[in-house]
Amino acid sequence: DAGITQSPRHKVTETGTPVTLRCHQTENHRYMYWYRQDPGHGLRLIHYSYGVKDTDKGEVSDGYSVSRSKTEDFLLTLESATSSQTSVYFCAIRPGQVNTEAFFGQGTRLTVV
Amino acid sequence: SQQGEEDPQALSIQEGENATMNCSYKTSINNLQWYRQNSGRGLVHLILIRSNEREKHSGRLRVTLDTSKKSSSLLITASRAADTASYFCAHDTSGTYKYIFGTGTRLKVLA
């Protein structure tokens, strides 16, 4: 298995609180991605990173921010959690941008009450 | 949104039958890839087809790509109950570092 770990695996939080999810890799891959998965929507890209301190918005970035201060960690922050952010969040890594596969973490199930 | 769409959304077949699922995308691509997901777990890569290829095989999997129609199909031959899963297509987008997934097809293979 690719060395990619998400934490926490499960979290319940209250509306309005900040939440940070962590993605940690041991593969030294350059590209990292955060997705959310909801029924009927597949995986939607939230933010991605193409290097340390290099990040950009995906398709559904409102209400989320990210940081990547070192190669191995990519943090996703929900600045003020809302019930619409209840979802399963997946982190993925890739060694290159073209013609390379992605490796996924096990996911974080987040519930905002 | 650049998210591609897959159809059908759900597919139920008998063991031994073939399963075909389709993916459409909206942008220019470098390649298209297919993934499998079991029961909400992380996705696992199945096969990659480059933009200059039209067909590719891997075991019981056959993938086609039509860049003029911006579409791809995944065929699973002689399906097994263990093939029950969700299947997603994914692609790079030319000019950005985005990696976009489709909406997925839920396949159920009945024993």
C-alpha cells in the first residue's frame, strides 16, 4: 500500500467550529489532492498542491483552505464547519502530473451537527 | 464544473455477463484512468489510457477512448461477484494540475 495516512478517520463536530484534517505521505510525491465524496456526486476536487507552499483551488473550494508547509503533509481546514460539509474526505497523492496513477488514503468521515 | 459524468449511475448484472460503463469529460486531456472503489474505501487504480491510444486491455478489462467525442468506456468481461464496486474515471486537465473524477457507476454483480 502507498504510504498515505489520513487523520482523524472519523470526526463529529459542531456547526461553526473549525476543523483540520491531515494527510500524511511517506512517498515523497509532489502532487497531493483533497476530495469530498457525496452520494450522486462522485469525488469532487476541493484543493490540490503541486509542491511545498504551492496550492490551488479545485471545483468546490468555498469554505475550505489548505496548507502544505512540507512535502509529506497536506492539511485541509474547514474554517467554520457547516452541515453541508458533512461528507467523506479523501486525500490522494501522485508522483507526477502526467500519465501517473493516484494513490488514496482510507478517507475521513466528517459529520457536522 | 469540469467534473465528468458517468453512465449508467447504477448497473446490476448476473455473474458471467459483461458490464459496460461510460465516461464523458469536458476538457482536453493527457490521459484517462479508471478506478475502483469498494464500499466507501479508498480508490484503487485499474488502468490508464493515453490520449493517443484508442483501446487498451488488462486482463478482463477493456478500455476505449474517443477524444473527438470526449468519452471513454470500460468493459468488464465475464463478471464475478467480487467485481461488485463503484467505478470512476479520472483525467488530468491540460494546462492545470487538476485531477478530476467522474460521478461514478455502481456495479452490482449477482451470483
